[in-house]
Amino acid sequence: QVQLVESGGGLVQPGGSLRLSCAASGSIVSINDMGWYRQAPGKQRELVAVIARGGSTDYSDAAKGRFTISRDNAKKTVYLQMNSLKPEDTAVYYCNADVILSLTYRRSKWGQGTQVTVSS
């Protein structure tokens, strides 16, 4: 059984920082793309940042310049460093990973999400 577990969410004041972590576990051979998504109340889920196995990255316009995505392949973990947080960043943040389970079996997996609240 493959699982993704997010951590690091919480309450922070505007202008503050948080670092989210997402660790994959199970019988995983390797992981291709890993990404962070978020969903605010009343809104659709949106991509925040994605990182490929080789390290190339893409960011949403809202995240660019403030957030940094990184990964540790040995630990099967992806991180999202969030700086200069704004109230509009408030959302549930979800981790996603394309996991390789065998030479012929690959699946996409979602974490359960971690709440980030930016408020004074």
C-alpha cells in the first residue's frame, strides 16, 4: 500500500513562512513528478508547484517568487517552502506523486491534505 503523508501546515501571520513536507511510503521503486496543489473554500483545486524527478520545476503565478519546491529522492519526500505568506494563500494543501511500483505499473497518488491558514 502506497501512502503520501503531508505535514507542516498550521496558522501563520501574514508575511510569515511555513515549510510543508510530503513523504511517500510503501513498495515504491521510484517517483516521477511530485507536486503541490491547494484548494480554498468555495474554489477549485489548483496547481501550486511541480517538480520532476530530475529537478526541473514549474510554479503558478501566485507562487512564483515566494514559494520554492524541492525534493529528496532518497527520502521519497517533496517540500514546499512558503515565504511572504498572504491571507489568500489560506487553503488545504495537497501533495501528489506519480509513483512507479514496478517496471510496468505506475499510479498517481494523493495525500490527505494539510491546512494552511494565514491570518492576523
